[in-house]
Amino acid sequence: MAKHRIYSMSFASVYPHYIAKAEKKGRTQQEVHEVIKWLTGYNEEQLQQVLEKKTNFEDFFDQAPEMNPNASKITGVICGYRVEDIEDPLMQKVRYLDKMIDELAKGRKMEKILRT
């Protein structure tokens, strides 16, 4: 089975879209970083390295310092799929991030987005 093309795309190529989506709705780049850090365990310096190296999505998630154990609490529909029902673990992680950015852009409170 062929890999989905998102896996080979650089995280840096999609990152500006995450920022733009959030900022268009009055959220900040810092809030986007908070979401990314919560999900993946990357710190600010590591995140900047990922962006500079143009790390692809597969490596971005494979090399994440620590996926948040509460990530499984992220539920709902994104891109027509229920994130909790996605069987491919890597695609599920990609969609977790998509879902969290979507919630941020929709004005959801940060403590709800971070499942605290």
C-alpha cells in the first residue's frame, strides 16, 4: 500500500497554513506552538529545527520527543473522518493536530483544546 502524500510533505510547508488559519480567527502563533508542543513534546528550539530542516510529517511525528498520552481524548470529525476511528497511527497523529488547530481557529478555550 502506498504511503499518503502528506507523510512526505515537509511540516514547514504546512505550518504557515496552521498559523494563518489561527490568526485569521484572532488566535496567535504562540497558541499554535502551544498546541504543537502539547501534542508532540517538542520545545521551541526543537520546533524551530524541524521548520529549518524542512522535516517531513512522517519524521516529525516519529521523532517527536513524547506524544501526549491524552491525545486519544481528541475526538470528532476532521476532513470527513472521525479522528478516533482512523486506523493508521501516523495519519491519526496528523489529524489530531489538524483537529486541534481547527478547534483553536473556532475559538475554543485553550484548556478544552489541550484536554485539561
